[in-house]
Amino acid sequence: MQITLEHFLLVSSILLLISVLAGRTSYNYGVPTLLLFIAIGMLAGSEGIGKIYFDNPQIAQFLGVISLNFILFSGGLDTNWTSIKPILRKGITLSTAGVFLTAAIVGLFVWAITDFTIYESLLLGSIVSSTDAAAVFSILRSKNVALKSQLRPTLELESGSNDPMAYVLMLSFLGLVVNQDQELASLIPLFLKQMLIGAVIGLAFGRISKWLINNIKLGFEGLYPVLVITLMLLTYSLTQVLSGNGFLAVYLTAVYVGNQHFIHKKTILKVFDGLAWLMQIILFLTLGLLVYPSEIIPVIGIGLLISLFLIFVARPLSVFISMSAFKMTFQEKTFLSWVGLRGAVPIVFATYPLLSGIEKADLIFNIVFFISVTSVLIQGTTLSTLARWLHLEVPEGEKKSYPLDDFLTEPKGAFLEEFLINPEHTAVGKKIVELNFPENAIIAMIQREGEYLTPNGMTKIEINDKLFILSGSKDVMNEVISCFSKEGKR
């Protein structure tokens, strides 16, 4: 039968529908969505009931890179600078030194127990060195688990910033496998170049993106998410063309933009949250289709051995060594060690050896796939239990909700006050987006010359405007007043 566009769309939509419903069901049982999406892809594949033939690592890698851009950008937008600032050094150490140690320890173990060369072993170790904390948070949310101390922001920062490090290591050791004459010392300038260019372009595009969003009048609110998507892809592609780390640039751009005030912010955040979920489903389904179960069976023994070593030895060693300079309890380090889930990122990175044509590319891909699945299966299903055992779970009565969500859904708990703008206020002539309001406060309405206006971020404040300000508490209202630089009349 000839495959038409309609057939492709029909099959794709059915797979997406099944994945969405399966993902929702997984919350009730605490099963990681990663496993369900990949399982659906495998069932739909040529060796499953769907009999869909897919054997194109290049397309899988392309879809994987695009998906990772959306997932990283969405995670960056949701990263709160205030919460990660106190643990910045700790998170960066985990995502750099921790990733390097994991790659080295796993690589040496693989070299000792297999016929892999040292560079092939380190390549495999690099591919599985990054973690997928997005899967962690979905599991914790499904079990309604909140973590004590600063564990959550530490995990957020590590998960968003460790993929670039793993990517550099993977490219470096892949180059050494392909070019046997290349020296190990050549990795240092490559690492510095990738990280430096990625960081500079990422921060620069963060500032450019904020300015463009707030100053370009597009006319339609729906065009602003399109603008941000364009800027995200431009950030990644330009960085890669300039031999920098595109993933790092995208993440830093998103973190900077997400912690600024810009128009239509709520809409853009919601759009990217939905797109991140869509990209995760597409990514996992594609990787599931790419895998042949018959080729996984022969590597179960070696794959399980490496996976168990990674879970119980390599990850804990890397965490305890890299965190030795920071004040953390044994329980916190133990939990961080167990949270080192391997998700879709290592599987995407494993497509690079496939496209490079190295001898053991297929074997590396299948081992990495098995490691990722067993990691999520073993660690992912036990996270909430371990958090309780280590007494790191916040008791039910002490869990806090987000003030902004609370008063938007329950207006009776909010504070609504009037504020009159005087000529002395420095806010006169400024756009609302330039006032640097607290996150949980909004100008609900403006009374101007007898008329009531519904403001947006581009609305300019004028003399004698009466602002109706909605906030979550009196303290927040005091922060709002300070944004106007002078006490006003209420």
C-alpha cells in the first residue's frame, strides 16, 4: 500500500493521542512517562504490532536536537534566578565536574570489562553522563512530594546545565575515536571554545530577546511566542555555526529572559510548556521507533552491568567528590546520587556515533538505550520512597503553594488597592513592563480620564492614572509601591 500524507498524519495523531493518554495515566501510578512514550514507539515499530519501519538515525538526531532545544528553553524559562542564586556554585560544579567524573569513572569501568578501546569507553561514559531531572520532577509531582532544603533548585540547575557539558565530552571523545592521531590535550581548547562562545552568545541573545519582545509591536499576541521560538532557534544555530555550544546558549538565553519582565509573558510561558511536552513525546516516540528490541536482547548482560555500576558507584562517587567542598548532609548527597536518571538525552547523543560510522556505533547505541531505560525504571520508581526514608520530604502540612496561582484562582485571598500616579513619580512615561513589578502582583486596570483601560506590558503610565493593583500580600504591595520611587496616594 502506498503511504500518503493522510496515512502519515493519521498514524502520527493516533500515536500522539495514545502517548498523551498514557502520560496522564502514568501520574496515577508513578510510572515515568519516558518509559511509556518509548514503549509506545517500540510497539509501533517494525518489530512491534504497528509494523512501522524506521531506520534513519539522521532524522532521529535532527528531531532530537530540535526537541532538546524546546525542552531546554522551556526549562530555562521556568528557572527562578532568586532560587538558584544561593546554590549557583553547587549546581555548576555538579553539572561540570560531576558530569566529567561520571564520564571518566564509567569509561574506565567499560574499558576494564569490555574489548572497547579507552577512547570508545570514554565516549560511552560521556554519552550517559548527563541526567534528566525533568523526569524526576514529573514523578515527584505525581506522588505530591516536595523536597526540603535547596534540593529542588539544585536539581533544576544541574538538569538544565549538564547537557551542554555532556555534549562537549561526547563530541571530544567521538573525535578521538574517529581521528586516532589526535592528542588528548586537544580536548582542552575545544572545551573552552565551546563553553565560552556558548555562554557569550547565550547571554547576548538573552538581552536582545528581551529588547525585541518589549519593543517590537507585532499587533497580535499570538505572534509573540512565534518570535521567541525564532530567537531560540537563531540562538542555537548561530552558536553552532560559530563552533560554540548551542545547548548552553539556548539555556542561558532562556534563563535570562525568564527572569525579566516582558509583555505577554504568561502566554509565552504556557505556549512553551505545551511545546516542551509535545517535543518530549515526539522525541521519545522517535527513539522508540529507532530501536529494534531484537538488537537490545544481546546487550542485556553488559548493559545491566554498566547500568548498575553507573547507578550505585559512578554517580554516587561523582556527587560525593564534587560536593565535598559544600556543606551538605549525607542524606542530601545520597538523594542527589539517586536522582541521576538517564533519560532521552543520552539516547539522542548516541545517534552521533551512528552517523559518524565508527565500528561499535550500533553496540554503543543499544547499550546506551538499555542503560537509560533501566535507570529510569530502577531509580524513577523509587524516588518518592527514598525521599521519605531520608527524611527529605516536606510534611503535608508544611507544603506551600505559589501565591500568584493562589490569588489568580481564588481572588478572595488577594489584595486589591488603588494607587494614584503623581507628577513626581519616576514611573511616569514608562511602560508597565519596565517597572520591574514583583512576579505575584499585576495592574488589573487603569482609570484614565474617566475611562477604564485594561493594560498590557506596553501600556505607558501617565500622570493622574489611577492604578488598580492586585497582589498576594501586604508585603508584596509594599514592593509594588517602591517601584514608583515615591509614596503615592491611595
